[in-house]
Amino acid sequence: MKHQDILDRALRIVRPTARERKILEATAEKALQIVSELASGLPGIVDVSLEGSAAKDTWIRERMEADVFIHFDPSVPREAMEREVVRIGMEAIRRMGGEPMLMYAEHPYVEGTINNVTIDIVACYRVKPPNWISATDRTPYHTRYVRERMTRELRDQVRLLKKFLLSCEAYGAEIKVRGFSGYLSELLILAHGGFYETVMSASKWRPPIVIDLEVHYGSRDEVVEAFQGQSLIVVDPVDRRRNVAAAVSDTRLAEFILASKLFAQKPSLKFFRAREPRTSLGTLRRLIRKRNILFIEFRVGGRIPPDVLWGELRRTEKGVRKALERLGFQVYRSDSWTNLRDCVISLELDSSTLPSYELRRGPPAYMDNSLDFVLKWVRKGVSGPWLDGFRLYVLSERRETRAEKLLRSEIRMGRVSLAKDLHDKVKKARITTSLNNLPRKLLRDPDFQKHLHRFLQHRPNYL
Amino acid sequence: MKHQDILDRALRIVRPTARERKILEATAEKALQIVSELASGLPGIVDVSLEGSAAKDTWIRERMEADVFIHFDPSVPREAMEREVVRIGMEAIRRMGGEPMLMYAEHPYVEGTINNVTIDIVACYRVKPPNWISATDRTPYHTRYVRERMTRELRDQVRLLKKFLLSCEAYGAEIKVRGFSGYLSELLILAHGGFYETVMSASKWRPPIVIDLEVHYGSRDEVVEAFQGQSLIVVDPVDRRRNVAAAVSDTRLAEFILASKLFAQKPSLKFFRAREPRTSLGTLRRLIRKRNILFIEFRVGGRIPPDVLWGELRRTEKGVRKALERLGFQVYRSDSWTNLRDCVISLELDSSTLPSYELRRGPPAYMDNSLDFVLKWVRKGVSGPWLDGFRLYVLSERRETRAEKLLRSEIRMGRVSLAKDLHDKVKKARITTSLNNLPRKLLRDPDFQKHLHRFLQHRPNYL
């Protein structure tokens, strides 16, 4: 099939249905109205507006969301603004019949789901560029920038790109994903003029990649200089000092590049259909056979905002990984999972045990401390001390060889870098190399099963 | 005990007995006489002389040896000289009732044992320094240099040093050892004035170490510059361009430094008693338990001169070691053994098998060949391909995980660097990780048992 035919079909997948449109419009209008009512007459609030993909009409089927922004005067102190948006947000979601949830990005906001529409009630300051006070102050300018430039066709192109990114699992700026935001997708479409053009371009990308729509800089080199160490640099049209792609991890960027290469070589509808793997405990048991997976399982109490929890999980995962490598294991891969309550860090190792004997490297013979090493090990080593070149070595027996025991003891001795809030939880975590030692409830959780399946098979959806 | 008391006792261990002296003198004289007779009247032969430790009276108890040198005129072609020394040497040893053996260093010589005295019959050219033609031409000058400077006391000091080096297993310039030669030991004593002074100095050595007895160079830096990359530099008094210690390996040098440090800290008679370990097959079986030793066993036909065979064994050992490391094993240590017929290369590994699964690293996603990697592995990998940062990875199952099988197949595919002469032998070698698979005869050989014991325990004698 030619790529144009594929894209025509894909459009039918990504375009919202008429019914969805009606629901979203009605729900967004209702939310806007309620928030406006709650905010009216309050000093310091200067406006309430609809932002995000609903305002730009770039949302995709089955992903209805509406962002309601409350605009504060710069004179309102940060604390007061946060208090107000939480209070109004909670009340508004409740009035609409939803269950409000307190979220946290740079500052708190409130989320709720009504008629399948995710509603976020967010605060920002009404300021003129570049006098930003908070991270969300740019959003109304982003909305205006995109709306002024998007045709109906381009909006469809954005939808194709978002769906494509979703199936490479590279869509979403939240910490859990560290992928492409909606605004970033829109800018890519504006920069290239269409979905196909964006993907063809991305298939040839080599970092650092530079996109400067408004020509804020004199040259590519100037941009690279200004955003050192960043792989994908998309200069924010409304703020020359900001890289819209700053939160995109190299892994997500690479996933997009790879998918683009594959699509360029052979376009297919698969890239617009995020197949979820079908799995079962039996399948998982089969996949895990002969492999060495170490699980760290614990629960977090209270309600940690998702971005915070995910940040801490990722940091802890990294610390554990480093500790295992220091112990002598090869860590093939690691990933984390949470339902915001149960947390599991999974790591695939080359082996679940270390060899019984360990080679210890001493100082060179000519160093002053060489005798200390010799005298320490002469009775304790299984073999040695011996010399190889100038260097002293000894072979000693390990008291403990099991990964789970070694890691537990490293954690106890405070030698593993853990995120502060998870510290006590991880210290008491269940650490095991056997699936059967995980709690039954967790093993039956379809979301955890899906995660574990993907961890064990770990292959892009579109392949 | 004070070090002087120790040394007094050690002297009784190292000094030849009156009986030994008588035997050596008589045997050396006889050899000299027979070689002179055989050489007399032959054109091109200008002298026959006694060289080495017998001529310098620096030999130690239980190590009687006499080097008979046949001096050729520089006009004699190399080939003719080699032919003559082999012919005369063979005949002389036979006439004395010995079994002549053809040896090979830089050029061929003949060895035989008579009355427990090792007799070497060697050729050299009579030349004036520095017009050396062959490596042995310097020897008569070495003998003269040392004889002119050695007192009776210093000769005893040389004996102490030689015995000390023997018990650190650092004595002997042959390829098997790559240690300190007799001449080098004598120069060290001349440089420091005695055994104790030499050892005290060596205990503080840090490479590069420079000794320039005749002040052939203007400064230490000049010597280091002239002999770059060499750890121990002892400028030959009779040839400023030669480092007498060139053949000393870093390992042997380090062993001498370490033993000197230990002796300096606590002098002991242990350093003059090379205890051979008592062992048995039972002891070996106990020592090897839970360890992963890989044996490569083969026989060499014909008579390969020891230095040549040892050179090839060491090179093969190194090639095998590298191949195993490339395969993913950690090689803790390796050593070779031969009785000049049976050869065994032993290697201690972290494990005798590799993990069932293997992490394969692909190219970064943005490279042109990234799709080749993805398409190659998408159906074959157990997990993946996935991205970590820009890099592609895949986890694949290993068909073979056993060290012996993997090494055998690497050797068959010509991927292991082997010494040329051993190539066919190693291809057909027995490769095993079980002691029981070695030939019975070998397992009962006391010299092999001793070697294996030392390999498994690998600790200096004096500790």
C-alpha cells in the first residue's frame, strides 16, 4: 500500500467521532462555566480559559481531555494561588459529579474524569513574555501560537503524529514516559508541514537535532551552543530560552527515530494501532523460564503525586542497578511499575548468583601498602596472593552469592542510592528472584501482568 | 633472629660442599680437555674456555653446572659454526658417558649431565667490543669482568642472592621463567656491595629501576630514555647498549621486590629454603572443588628445544586466555606445564558456563544500519530489540554455554591466536573442565601434580 493510502486509513483511526466531539465540547464548556462561577468576584483572578488540545482541536479519538486555566494577577503570592486553584478545582470537579484528584507538576493542579473526559484545572499567571513566573504561564501563548497557524488539515496531521508517538510509547511529557508533549508534536508538524514529512525527516535525524521555527537564533551552531548536551532542541516560539523538547529522554527520541526509519522503509497501519499484548500468568511463567529477574516489591502509603512517585522510582531503580553492577552482576535491563500504591522494580540479571570465588586486586608490589595486602590475605585466600605483572591478586571465597541477599545487605548498609521518600519502604521491601514470591494479588493484577509481559518481551508494538 | 645470624646460617645452605667442589672441578676440567682435543687442529676455532658460574665460583650447592665455550674466528660463517658446535658438543658429552641433548637459545648448543653436573657446550665468536656477532660473544667478557671484581666474600653474597631468587621462583633467564640470570645477580651484588644491601635496596624499588655500574650514561634520565618501557635496567658494563635485565618479566621483578620487602620487614631462613609442596591426587581433588579450571592437554612429537616450546606454550596460553575473555568468561589466572612431551595449559575461570541468555549491543538508532539489526533480531531475540538511550539491544539465547565447547569451536574456526608449531596439536587437544578427564598417567606424574598444586594454591614459597 502506498503511504498516502495508509495515512488516509489512519486518519479514520485518529479523528474524533462526531459523538466524541459533542461530549467534549459540552463537558469542556460546562467545566469552564463552573470554574468561572467559582472564580468570579475573587480578587486576583483575571480570567478563566480553555487550553490544551481541546482548545487547539488537535486531540485524538478516545483521548478526550480539557485543560481549564485560571489566570492570576502577578501580584498574587504563589501560596495563595496554589491554595485557590486547589480549592476551586476540587469544588468544580465535585460539582460536575467527578472524583477530584490532587496532582503535582511544577505546582499543584486538580484532575477529574467526567463523561470520559479528563479535566485538568490548572493555575497560571497572566504575564507578558518573557516575564514568566511559573511554568504554566506560557501555555496560553502556546495555545494562541498554534491556533493562529493550524489549518484543518494540519490539525489532522498532528493527530497522526500523536497516535504514531503513542504506539512507539514515546508520547507524553510526564516523568513516567519522558516523551513528546502535545505542544511539541504540534510544533513538529508546523515545522515540517505534515505528518509524512515529519517522519521522513525524523528517519534521518542524528543528534543534536535543531528546530528553530521563529529563527530566534542566527544559526544552528548558536542553538546547539545555547542548549548544550540536549539531543533534540526545539526552540519555543514564545520563549527563545526554552527547549520545548527538554524533557524528552534519549531513549524516547531514539524510539521515535527508529519507528520513523521503519515507517519510511515500509509504511503500515501497525504504527497507528497500539496493540496491547494479551497475557496470562501462564504466559509470564513461560517467558520467565531460565531467566534471572530480580523483583523489588513494596507499597507506598498516602497519596504521592504520580510525577513525584515516578521520579523517585526511576532514581531508586538507577541506584539499585548501580549497586548490583558494583556487586559484580551484569544488569541487562530494568524497569519500574506502580499503580501509585504497589511498586515493583524489576531487573534482569545475567545470573542470580555470583561465582563462589572472587578475584581481588591488590596494590602493585612496589607500593608501600603491598605488604598489608599480602599479610591480610595470606591465610584467608583460597589461592594467592600472587603477582601478575606488578599487581597483586588473591582469590577468596564469597560468603554470600545470591543477588537478593547481597542487594538486601547493601541496602541495609546504606550503600545504595535511594530516593529519600522511598528509603524506608525499600529497606523493608520484598526482594526476590522468584515470581512465586510476589503477592498473589499483584500477580493477578492485569496491569502488572501487562507490564511484566512487556518487560520480558520488550519489543516495540509496531514490530 | 637478627638478619646477620640468619645470613650466617643461610650461607651454610648455599655454599657448595667440599665434595661438590671436587666433583665439579674434575668434571669441568675433563669436559674442557675433551672439547679442546676435538677442536684442536680445526680451522676457525681459536680457543676453548670455561665460563659461567663455575669459572666465577658463584654457583650454589646442589646446582653444579659448567659452561664450555668454543671460540670461533669471526670469518667462520654462522652455519658452519653452528654445525661444528653441535658436532663437537654431541661427541664430547657422549665420550664423557652422558646423553647429549640439542638445545636452542639464540643459536644451538649441546647439554648433558655428568656426575650431576650440567654441562653446556656453547659457541661464540672471538670479537672485540662492541663488534658482537652473536649473543654469546659477550660471555667471556662478562666472566672476566666479574672475576676481576669478586672477592671471596662477595662470591658468597652472590650465592645468597641466587638462592633467595630461587625461592621466589625468579631465578633463571630461560623463557619458562623470564627471571634473573646469574650474571645479573652478580652485577646486583657488585652494585650494592652485598646480599643484604641488595635486598634492602630492592625492597624500595619502584620501576623504572636504573643501575649503571660503569657510568656509561651521564644521568639516570639518559638511561631511562635509552631503554624505554623497561622496568629494570642494568646497563651491561661490557656493552652500554645492552640491558642485562631485558629478559626479566614484570611479574618476576615484582616477585623479587615483594620478597625483599617481606625479608626487610622480617628476615627468615624460609627465604633460602625452596619448600616444594607435598601433594597427592586427593589433595588436588580437594583444592579444585567448586573451582572452574579449564585444562587444554596435548602432546608434542619430536624434540622441541625447551626455550622454543616454552615460548610457544606461553603464546598459546595468552591466545586462549584472550579468546575466553572475548567469549565472556573472566579468566582469573593461567599457567602452562610441560615435560617437553605432554603439555597442559590450565586456566581458572569465574564459571565453567556462560549465562543462558546473552545481551547483544546493536548500533545507535540513528545509524543507517540500525534497521538491519532490528530486522535481524526481531524474531530471533528472546526479548527486544529495545532502546536504552540511543543504543539498540537484544537478549538472545545461547546455543552453547560450556567453556570447553565454546573454546573448541573458536579454535576450529581459527579465531584463537596459537603458536604456529602447536597449531595442529591444540586443534586436536583434549579440552576439559574435569580433572578426571585428564589421562591417568599425567595425573600420577609427580611433577604435574606439583605444578597443579602450585597453580591451585599459587602462593610464594616463603609465605
